[in-house]
Amino acid sequence: MAATTPSELEHKAKEAFFDDDFALAAALYTQAIAAGAPAAALYADRAQAYIKMGDFAAAAADAARAAELDPAMPRAHLRRAHACVKLEQYDAARAAVEAGAALAPNDARFAQLMKEIDSKAPKPMETDASPAAAATPVPATAPAEKPKYRHDYYNSAAEVVVTVFAKGVAPEHVAVEFGEQLLSVSVEVPGEVPYHLQPRLFGKIIPDKCRFTVLSTKIEVRLAKAEPGTTWTSLEFTDKPRFIAAAPPSGSSPAAAGGARRPSYPSSKGRKDWDKIEAEVKKAEKDEKLDGDAAANRFFQDIFSNADEDMRRAMTKSFQESNGTVLSTNWKDVGSKKIEPSPPEGMDLRKWEY
């Protein structure tokens, strides 16, 4: 059997990362690094896995190695800066941000990190107390930029369709990856601000069944739901996800669409005729097909409700005095005598002591 190639190991590591299995991803990146020539991308990606695991020292070392192998890789500097901030190594973090921002001046993440460093780093002591120095304004940190493209989504019974409204983008500049509950959409056009959409999804998906299309006016991503027949109330994960039943696919039963249909509630669009509903319920109860004791009870209830006063007296007296073994509707027959118990043939009447 042929040995697994570094590229195959890298692909498996990315799958593990998007499935939130960061320890496995780091282990696979380690195997990929050992199996081939040193690659900056592998060190940078393993650094990201270490960051997710909370091992910031290892992440900083890997990111520094990636920047050493490829000084022009912005994400190597970004991940080193992030790890150094967590380690409270603010001078190293600031240097990494400055190096990365020089390579990708329009990437708002560097500005955000610099703002975080400025808020956390110890303030340097004043070395020039001259009025001119005190009057010199400090440049404000550039505000985080809005996403370059707008995105939206909608539900079908089996899919969630995400649309990124990126007009005129060539397919080779688009990268889309799927995880069990993660989506990554990246648009990197040379000379333009990079775009990244990386939400943790509201529900789980089936990565192998997901697909995307790059059109002239948009990028359309189709996410195959792991739970068909439910509606996502948002695209991104929330602490308390609430699924709403959706209509099952055409030609399928409610059970095939994920179980029985959930109850729905009256809306303000129309008023309910509750008198009509009550009448329909009563009619359904009357028409209900019963058998056994339930059928017998319904039969006697119908007789009693339609009987006159003498018939009701006869039924009550005969039933009580016979311990439930005789039921008569003839008051003339039972009114002047005590009704003795008469159990069915083959059965004995027993008296219980209380």
C-alpha cells in the first residue's frame, strides 16, 4: 500500500480542523511536515490548530517558523501576533502586526489586533515632557472595515443556500471549505481587500454533499442539512438553537422528513371560528369507532342520554342492585322488586369485604 503523501495528510488535517477536532488536525499537520520538505503553509496552519487548542507557545513558535520560511505570508504574522498577545508578549505581537500589515494593508484584522495590543500593553514612560510633545496628537487606530461583500441565506427542506453577492469574481480567486458545523468562504483578488466569511453554523451539515457555484453576480453555496425538514432561524450558531419544522420535500411523508410535523400556532392573519371547531370535535368524538368495553360504555351512555325518566330509574336501580350484572329499562318490571345479581354463564359472583 502506497504511503500517504504530504498533500493527502494536509487535506485530512483541514477536514479535521473544520470538524473542530483540533488535536487531530495538529497531529496530521505534524505528519505532513515530517513527510516532506518544510512548508510555511503547514506550519502556519498547525499554528492555527494550536491556537484553537489554547497552546499559544507552540502556536507562536510555528507561526515564527512559517514567517521565517515565507516572510511574505500575511497569515503567518497574523497568527504569531495573536499567539503573542495571549502570551502577553506585546513587543513581539506588535512587531508581527506591523510586518503583516505592511504585506496586507487592507486586512482589518491587523488593525483590530493592534488596537487590542494598545489596550493591553503596559504604557511606556514619558521621555519627552515638552509642551510640543504633549500637544502632538496621537493617530487614532483605524476602525474595523465593513465586509467587502454582503451575504444572505435561505432555507429549503434539505438545504441552506448561502449567497455572497460578489460581482465579477473569477472562480480561481474563490475558496470554499466545509466542516461538520463550519463554513469558510474566502475571496482573495490580487490587489484588493481579501474577503472572509467563516461562521460556525446554526446546525450540522453533511460536508460531502455540500457544493458551491461561482456566478457572474454572486457565489452560491448549498449546505446539505444533517437534519432535513428543519428550518434554521439564523445562519450562525446560537447558545440555544431552535429548529422550526419545515414542509417535507414533495412526495415524502412527514416521517421521512424527520418525524411528525411540529404543532403550529394561530397567526394574526385570520380569526378562528372556535364554535365551529368545537362542533367538529364533538362530531368526531361521536363518529369515533370504538370496540370492547369502550364500545359497550358508549352504547349504554347513548341509551341513558335518550331515555325518559322511568327508563333512567330502571337502568340505575337494576344496575346498582345487581352489582352491575343486570341492566333493565322497564320500570314496571324492576320498580316493585329487588333485582338479584345474575352473573354471566360460567362466572361466579363474589362479594368483597371493605
